[in-house]
Amino acid sequence: MTRQLISILLENEPGALSRVVGLFAQRNYNIETLSVAPTEDPTLSRITLTTVADGVQLKQIVRQVNKLIEVYSVKALGGANCLERELVIISISGASSKQLVSVIDFAQSLNASSLVKSEELGILQFVGSGEEVDHYINCINAKLVELSPDLRIAELVRSGVAAIELN
Amino acid sequence: MAEELSGGDLLIRSLQEEGVEYIFGYPGGAALHIYDAIFRQQKIEHILVRHEQAATHMADGYARSTGRAGVVLVTSGPGATNAITGIATAYMDSAPMVVISGQVPSDLIGTDAFQETDMVGVSRPVVKHSFMVKSAKEIPSIVRKAFHIASTGRPGPVVIDIPKDTTDPNVKYQFDFPEEVKLRSYRPIFEGEDSAVDRAFKALIRSTRPVLYVGGGAISSGCSELLTEFASALNIPVAATLMGLGAFPCSHRQSLGMLGMHGTYEANMAMHEADLIISLGARFDDRVTNDPKKFCPDATIVHVDIDEASVSKIIEADIAVMADSSWFIEKIETKCQGYLSQEQPGDREKREESSELWWSKIEAWREQHGLDHNKKPEIGKPISPQLAIQALYRATEGKAFVTSDVGQHQMFAAQYYKFDEPRQWINSGGLGTMGFGLPAAMGVQMGHPERTVVCVTGEGSFMMNMQELSTCLQYGLPIKIINLNNQALGMVKQWQDMQYGGRHSQSTYSDSLPDFKTLVEAFGHIGIKIEGAENLESGLKEAFSEPLRNKLVFVDIWVDPDEHVYPMAVKGGAMNEMVLGKAQGEASQ
């Protein structure tokens, strides 16, 4: 069972998304992350989602999704044939001003950017592959614990994956 | 200039353009503008049912027997939710159907208005597609798309939800029925890859123990004639699923009858020992394969299906053919003819020899444990349900359309009535919907006014939709209902006998059964009660006699309440593991 990335182009119509999401629930597939937005063609939307499945299940998922009348095309992406990005926003509160500076400096050394910095609140943004985002979050957690055992990430928001094919 | 019509009239005109003969429906508040439009025309006949579930089964029976989409019209809320069981039934068995549901006015949607249900949401898992009308002017193109989607590719039900304001008689638009359907994201396949047919053909020529495994898809593709030619030319045994019976004539020498959980001994043995399975429009359902890990251990699997998601879903296909069965059969039949015309005499001899060897095995299985199609009545004993089906087969000369409900009677009908024509046998195979039989028979009779239509049922299933006896009287439907009355929920009881130590939890009700003869007479029909094997032939003869030809006749046959359906697949076993009789069934507990 491995993480799989599926990219779906579908008609930009009301209810189309619910058919895709409903199908996953109905057939007992899971959705780990999901992002939806219109494409360069405003009549089509792109759903990018990640799921956990083996090869046989992945083939079945792709075929079931493809059966939906409003799905224009569906593709399993992965490995070297695509570029994927996910955005994460983290807020940190309860840290002293000195601790906050230290975390933000550390985050920036990991190529994160600082969105908000005040006396009691820091908000950081990081963009990378899903794996990089996971790694970044682990690093920030470790850094906070290092500064004080009581420090925690106050809130974490991930966007879900967006991916583009390379060829 | 095209005429201006209200939404209700646009809908009815569009249905007329689609060639709709009947609407099966039930009126209510949100659908009343549409009902008024129905009143204004004569081309389409509306059949007033007594319950919306029955409307969907009627449309389903009409669709399966004619091949044309059945049409249902219901109101919002309970009208719509009552239709769900019938929609799910059609979905599981891939029957083309268009269900139109009234909806509360657009400005009330989402407010929990009176009789409001999110029909598009509620039906979503059991439809091929659904539409919500936003404006009356969309109605003609939505109707066109709905029929196209319902009837092409792997057929299925399509819902059109119509808010009441979009059928307002005062808001009119030009009627313009689109000739072409524009659906860029819906591209059903028909033709497959020639290379896959090549591989299938080569596998067939190499094979010494082939079996054709045909399902409902073979019937909807209309390939029966070609299939029969092809199977005959190479002397290939043919086993059918519950849904595929009739795709190949059951009385044909090469027919092994039904396979699967209650399939014939020879069909299941042949599948298990085959070295090649060619599956046509079947989906390797769990009631066929039993444990997929033990399924057909020696066979190369050729899987032909129009629905690519069905291919390799349960059993990985060695040769996958994403195509319509008729396309595949035509291609392989041509190859086969070419091969046979140039076959060397030595090769022919070898092929015929291996075929004879395969058939001698099959014949031995048939001889050993095959169904006894010539059961004799035992005087003084309760009627055996198998005997009742055989008597029905003779009384109708094997030519009736037969619908069934769900349970033991369904399996007996599938086993003992030899269906020689596609679409002749209509039952709820996938969803297993009790209450399907009578309304489905009504739809069949509407589609085939001159034919004999029989509903084989049990008293449990029959009581789930018996209110439609009233509809039958209204429209003069001369259906013959054969009620195999075992005074119990027979199949449940059988499982309880075999797996629950004979504890009949909630499966009997013999003290409270109605007198069916009196009951159907109260509905204005004819009732005949048959008890005792010696009265079976004469009772059925009367039911199908000329004086009763135009009457609905309910034949209440009191059968042996303790009978079980055999063979029965051993739970979690391979296809060749079957319980063959009661002694074995109870011993294996």
C-alpha cells in the first residue's frame, strides 16, 4: 500500500466534485489530500488528490473515476513524471519574542517564509512536495521542543497537493 | 418558427421525441405542472401506479424486455425516495431507465421545505448520472442527454430532478429538440483492440477445455445469434449467469445452464476444470466466483466487457477486451471461420478429439448430479417447487416472458425454466429486490401486449408490492402469477437450516397468511389454489386456458415448505465445492 497521486480533469459543473468524492466513500477508497480549482479552460476543473492503494486498487480507482459522466480525463501521476507542490501554513503562539525570532530564522533557513510576525504570534508558510512538507513540519516541531518542552505548533493548515505532469 | 412551450410541455414533447410510449408514475405537488402537460396530450400513456417503487420496477421490466429505456415520473420528497429501491435495482442490473422527479421550487431548495429531499444527492450512488434542471429552456437538451446516457455503453438509470418553478405554465421557451448529443466527457467504448481478439483466438485454438461464461451484458449487447453460431461452430460449452440466462438457448445441447451459487453441477465443475474461460458481459460476481483465490485455477481468463471498471475488478484477466460483446463475437467468429476453412484434416481430428474428451467429462458430471428436468409428481406428497416450475414450462411451452422475485422460487425458476431467448427471463439479480416480480411483469406486459407474461413469486416477495393488483385491473394486464407458497421466507429458512442449527428466526408466519384466492378476487382478478401434486397440471392448464387469456390469474401453489435449493456453493470454497442435497447440507453444519 503506497501513497498515490491522482489527477482528474472534470466538467466545471455544480455537483461534479461531490460525485468524485462520493465515489471514493462508496467504494471504500480513502482520500488523504484533495485540492480543486478551475484550470486554464474555465469550463474544466482539476482535482488533484492523494490516496493510499496498491497497484491493482489504483487501476480500479482510475477506471471507476473515469466512468463518471463528468470526468473528462483521469491519470495516476507519480515518481519522476510529475512535479508536485503543497503549501502549509503554521502559526506559533505562546513563545517569547526571542524564541519566536529563533524559530522564524530557523524556518527561513529551510526556505519557509514568514507571513506574520508580532510580539506573540508568528505565521510561517512553506511550499514543497508532500514529503518536503512532512519533513519541514517535523523540523519545526523539533526546533520548538528544543527551545522549550512546552512549545507547540498552535495551528497547522495544509492545502493538499497540486501536481503538474512533466511531459 | 418553433412553438413556445412551458417547461412541463417541453418535457413531455421531448419525451415524445424520444419515442416514449409509457410513463410509469404517481402525481404529487411538485410534479403537478408536468401532470397538467400530460393531460394536454395523447401520444404518451401514463400508467398510474399504487406505489412509486412499483413504477420503477415496471419501467425496468419494460426496459429489460424491449431494450428501450423505461420512464418514471414521481413527485418530490417521499415520491422520490420511494423510487430509490427501483433505481438501485436497475443500476445493479444495468437496465436503461430515466427517472423524472419533481422538486420543490428553486427558491425553497435547501430550506427543508414541505416534501423536499435532495434527490440528486440521495440517488447519487445508484445512478449512472443525474441532472438538476436550472431553467425550463435546458429541458429538451437534458432529456436528450439523459436517454443517451441511460441507453449507451453499460446502460443504467438516469435521474432528472425538476424544480417546480421550471415547469411553470406561464414561462415559455421555444421548443428545439437537439439532434446531436454534446457530451465531451462521456465517450462509451464499443470497439476494442484487434490484438486482444487475436490473443483470445489463439488461446481458444490452443485450449482443450474451454467454457463460455455469459452474463447480462451479452443480452444487452444483442449478440445472442452470433454467440450461438460461434459456440456451435467450435462446440464450446456455455454457462450463463443468473442475468445471462437466455443469451444462449438453455435447451441447446451445449448449454450447461446457470453457474454459481445455485448453478448446475456440470456448469460449476466445468468452470473449475476449464483451461480457458471466455467471459462475455459478466462481472465475476461473488455469487459466481465464491472464493476468488480458488477460482478456476487452471484457466486463462478472457474478460470481455463494455465497462472497463468491471474488467479485472475481482479476477485479474489474462486477456482483457474492453469492448461490446457483439463486437468481440463478430471479430472472433470471423477469425474462427477463416481458421476452420483452412484447417488441416489432422488438426481438425485432434481438435475434435479433445473436444469430445472435454464433453465426455461434462456429460459424466451432468449424468452424475445434473438437474432432473423430468421430475414425476408423487401422489399424496406436497408439491415440489421444482416440479411446479417444470409444469409451468410445459404449460407455457417454454415461450413465456418470466419475471421473478427473490428467493428460492427465483432459483428454481432459473434452474428449471429453460430460457431460449434473450430478454425472456427478468429478475433482480444484483440487488436482489423482493417485490420486483409483479411490477416488472406489468412493464413487460405493457411492452409486449400479445405475449404471455408470467411472474414466478413467493408469498413473501409478493406481499411486498401486491397493491399493484389494483393497477393491473385498471389497465387490464392479463399477467399470470405463479406463487410458490411455502408459508415461509424460504431462502432465509434454508440458510437457517444449513448454518444456524435450524433456528427459524423471523422467517415464518404461516398462521397469518392471507387467503390469496380471496385476496386477488377482492382486487377483481381470478384466484386458483393448488394443493397436492396430482392437481398441479390441471390447475396450471386452467390458468393458461383460453377463457382466462385476458384475465390476471393468481395461482397459489402450496409447495413443500421444507424444500431447499441445490446445488449450493460451499461457503468460502471453490466453484467445484457444492452441497448437492439435504443430507449433505445438514451433515456439513
